[in-house]
Amino acid sequence: MVPAPSAAPTRDRLASVASDDVAALAAGAAIFGTGGGGAVYTAQLATERALRETGPVPLVSVDELTAADAVIMMSGIGAPTVGIEMLSSANQVEVLLREAEATAGRPITTLMAAEIGGSNGVAPAGWAARLGLNLLDGDGMGRAFPEATMIAMNVAGVPCDFAVMSDVVGNVVVMKTVDLSWLERHARAITVASGGLCLGAHYLLTAETARGAVIEGTVSAAVRVGRALLASSEPVTAVAHELGASVLVTGKIVDVARRTEGGFVRGSVTIAGTGADRGRLQRIEVQNENLVVLEDGQVLASVPDLITIVDAETGHAISTEMLGFGQRVSVLAWASDPLWRTPRGLELAGPAAFGYDLPYAPFEGGRR
Amino acid sequence: MVPAPSAAPTRDRLASVASDDVAALAAGAAIFGTGGGGAVYTAQLATERALRETGPVPLVSVDELTAADAVIMMSGIGAPTVGIEMLSSANQVEVLLREAEATAGRPITTLMAAEIGGSNGVAPAGWAARLGLNLLDGDGMGRAFPEATMIAMNVAGVPCDFAVMSDVVGNVVVMKTVDLSWLERHARAITVASGGLCLGAHYLLTAETARGAVIEGTVSAAVRVGRALLASSEPVTAVAHELGASVLVTGKIVDVARRTEGGFVRGSVTIAGTGADRGRLQRIEVQNENLVVLEDGQVLASVPDLITIVDAETGHAISTEMLGFGQRVSVLAWASDPLWRTPRGLELAGPAAFGYDLPYAPFEGGRR
């Protein structure tokens, strides 16, 4: 099998996202979530409703940005489990935008998802629509990652000048931290103090600074993957084909060792092959996201490359907190964006960044 | 004995605070700390040095403020014990002022202490001097209190539009919270995330909004009390006279029940009278500050009136964390500013606000 292409292909860009696209966007975002990023269903409902009311949100590429454009990332911050119960208030994104514009000293024209993976890949379409902004066809990760430091702009060396958070009560906080580690630390403290969930806006980008510093085309890619999943009678194959992903194993979950530690889901899941894969055993190491696939003591794939466990029948992604004994699953793996494979990318989000004493070997596709 | 006068007399206002005044300011601020507000010694050294380098800082009264003036409160936030070890960085107050001015959209001319009691009553003199600002002869409490909500402007109904915090690392946070309870909650979260100590600026006031909403004359009062203490051969008597305070008992500490809970010192201290007070036993309830004095099951004095335990020989205040078995002490009590005795003042800082099921009886002086 040939090497997998970049996760951000430039082909087949959409011009807008409409209400009818949201189910596909959500299914695709869940696949790009690699087990994390939060359940997409609540965000899907809110986004469908927003786009039904406003009409489609224009999707613009980095190439289409002009000197008049200012892009800011918007995302939910907090435990995914809280996000299922605790909704945002109606004007929370307006408050966030107003404060971001005041701090930036210029109007914002375009929203970008911090991470295309999970709920944060879905919600920005609805937020942009309600705010009358464009949505950038791209994001800061090309997947989901657990920490603010693990962002493409940090790999590219673009600094984050400020961050704004708002909570459901109406509190607003503007943070100008010395780096993204401190931003992560302060944002978590505020989120916990606010009850577990906030919305945040950070990383003000321009046409110039966005180029080469974001993962491009990922909204279109998520919709494409979701459409393939929803349309096909063999969804796992269709999704793998669309992603250029390999199916590492198909089988049954025979063990889930999972604990919640410091706001993270940690543990491992073991899958015993069935059918053509009978006799094979794979273990996947998990920290919110699926990080490493091992078989017979060998690493098959690891971060920053993407590993997603999907339902073997429906093709829908199963997030790490929903994994359970007996589920019939397929494990997909595919290559990350080249940015994450640079020395700086691996320093921020390679196996060692998650505490694994493993050398990184780029995933080039194929089954063992 | 006649009722004690207000804690904010208008007589004998100072025109400035010089390096030579700082020892008296610190001794007086410790007395107004009613056991809390943080140890004054580190702030005294830093403030003496600042004023030696800059010359005296002008002290202005509320009456002297003009339409061109903008006043902001500046204070240390965090555990007093951390404040002894963790110093502020050289430019931390500059960062704070710059950000406060940017958020306010106008230049700040004058600093005010949040609380005259303890280290936060001393440090603003040095900060104002270094920043080239005036110091307001007044503060937000007329004493020390543990929470952001317990502030004179809150009693007077003046809202807090924003707060700025800076830490020793260089991180800056601007908070626009819906009320002071949320400010307290978020500020504490940030302080803990920043290692336990931050500097903060909040409550932007003008000549108009400051009138009737701050406790006036308290910097002058603290210096006067400190001078009386340092100059007299009978310091306890001299301090009591200067404050219009009563000596409730003089004796020996026979029990200290103290625990640290949720960032607060809580407990009680028992004092057995000696000399003329032999046979008397007083218990003082403590939550960071000295809150209630009981004798024979009766309340002699309680918050918001001021209760300070002083060394019976030197007259220096003993803070709640430094109380120990065997210390020879006198207990002083005097009337709070009338603002705290209003229904709103008592709602915010009366006995019930601290969880005591006691009716408030204004302290009118005298021994039992």
C-alpha cells in the first residue's frame, strides 16, 4: 500500500456548510477525534438548528483570506462528560466575540475550529452562522489533542497574544499568558471554577500568519468522510478509503482498563481479532485520545498519526469513554499532517510528549 | 466610657507618606488587621526601600480628587504564608497598571489599598511611589476581611467593572465577572494556578463614585496609631487611646485551637486574665481575622467591629497564625466605620456572614 496522503487534502473543498451537511460533519469530526474531542451529538443538534435558522455558513480557505480578514479560534473547554449536560447560554458566543474584538482592537471576520476532532469540530459552524462570520476550512490540530500547547500554530512558531473565555453565568476572562502551557493552566482553573465548562476564543490569525500554520481543508474533509460513512453499505471500507487509512484489525473488545485521572481518561483497550483477523491481539493505549497501537510488542501506529476505533458495522467512531467489553470494532490508522511529523511537531505531540518511551515511526499504511 | 469614634477620623490627615513613616504605617496596619491581612514585615521592607528611592508618596483625600482623577485598588491576593516566601517581580505592578489603564481606557492617577489591615495596607504606598501615582488616604475595608465581597463599595452599591491580576511569571488576566462572588472565585482559582500569590487591581473609582463608598483617612490613621505605639512607654494604653478602643482583657493565652481549612485559618483562642483581670476567661473566635469575643457565654464584641490581640508589653498586633500558648496579651476592641453597621454592611460582614448564629450588637466601648 502506498503512503497515506496528508490529512488535509486540497481537493473537493466545500463552499459552505448547510444544515443538511451537519450530520456528515459530525460523523466525520468524530472519526477525526481519534477517540477524544467530546461526543458530537449535542453539538450536532445545536449546529443543525443554527444553520436551519441562518442558512449555510460560508466556508473560506486560507488562500481566500484577505488583509481585511481576522480569524479567531473558538472552542469549548472542559470535560466532555460535563458538555453533555451543561449547555452554553444563548449569548455566550456573542460575549466572547465582542470581548475578543475589543482586545484585538479589530473586527473578527472568520472563525476557526481549534480541533476538527469531536464536538469542537462541529460547533464552530453554528457559532459562525449565528455571529454572521465565515468559517475557515481548517483547524488547529487536524484531529483532537488534549492540551492547548498541541496546536499547529505552536509548531509553526506563531505566538498566541491573548485568549478570552466566557461561562454560562456571564463571566468573561481575558488571559495574556507568557506561553500556551500557562494558558492551559489558567484556562483549566477558570473552567473548573465556572462549573466545568467554558467557551474560549484564542489565537488571532491573519491571512499572513494563518498560511502554513493551520491544518487546511479539514472541515471539507470531515464532511466528505461523514458523507462516505453515511452513504455506504460498507461504511468502514468507505471511511478508510476516503481517509487513505488502513484497517489495522477487526475484532472484539476483550478488555478495557480505564480510569479518570486529573481530568483525563487514561488506560488501554484490548481487541481480539475475529474473522480473517482471528488469533491477533492488539492493545491501544489511551489518554483521552487513542495514542498507540501495539501488537506482539511492536508499535503499529502512534501519535501524532491518527488512530480511531469504529463500530465494525456502522463505521461510526467510538470515543474512549464509550468503549466497552464485547463491542465489535475496527481499528483505523492514518498519517497525520506533515506539520506534526516535523521535529517541533513531535516534540509537542509525539509519543514522548505523552510519556511513552517509544521512538516515533511514521505510519505508512498497510496491515501487518 | 463614651462610644468609640469612627475608625476613619478626619482629623490630622497626613500630606504624604515618607520612608521614615513606614515603620509606623506597618505597625498601625497590623493593628487594623484584627489578626489577619498578612504579616507586614516583608511589605514594610519593600515599601521603605521604594520610598527611600523615590521620596515621599503624596497622600490625597477623597475631597481632593478632581474629575481628572481615576483611582484603582491594588492588593496582594493569596495565602499570607506564601507571601512571606514568594516575592513579587520588579515590574509586576507596572504590568498591572498598564493593563488596568488599557481596560479602563483612561490613565490611573491614584492607588488605593483594598484593606488597610495587614500587608495590603502597607504595600500600596511603595507601589504608588514606584508608579508615580498618588496614594488615596482611605481603603476599601477600614480593617482586613477575607473576601472580595466584603468591601465598602459593595456596601455603597458601587459595581466593580473589571479586575486585573498579574503573577510573578508575567501572566496577566483581566476578569469581568457578573459580581464580586464570582470575582472571588475566579481570582482564587487563578492565584492557586499561579503558585499561590498574585497581585490584583480592581474597582476603578472616580471623585464621584469614591465619595461615601470608601473608608476615608485610614492611611493617616494607621500611621498615627503606629507612631503612638512606637513612641510610648505604655504602648497598649497609647494605641487604645489613639483608636478610641477598649482593652477587653489582659492576660495569658491558655489555649489555641487552630486549623487551616480551605485557605483559611479557623479556630479559637482562650485568654485567662492576669493581674487586675485574674479569674476572667475570654474566648475569641477566629477565621483569618478575630471575629467574636465571648466571656461567660456573652458576646463582648463581634464583626464588623474590630478586635485585635496585641502583645501586652510591646503593643504590637499578633496575627492569628502567630498566636501561641503562654503569650501575654491584651485584647483591644473598637467600633467599625458606620458603613459596616448599616443593614447591607451587616449582611456582607456581620456575624451571620461568617456563619455565627449571633445577633449583632454594636460595640460601644468599656470593660465588662
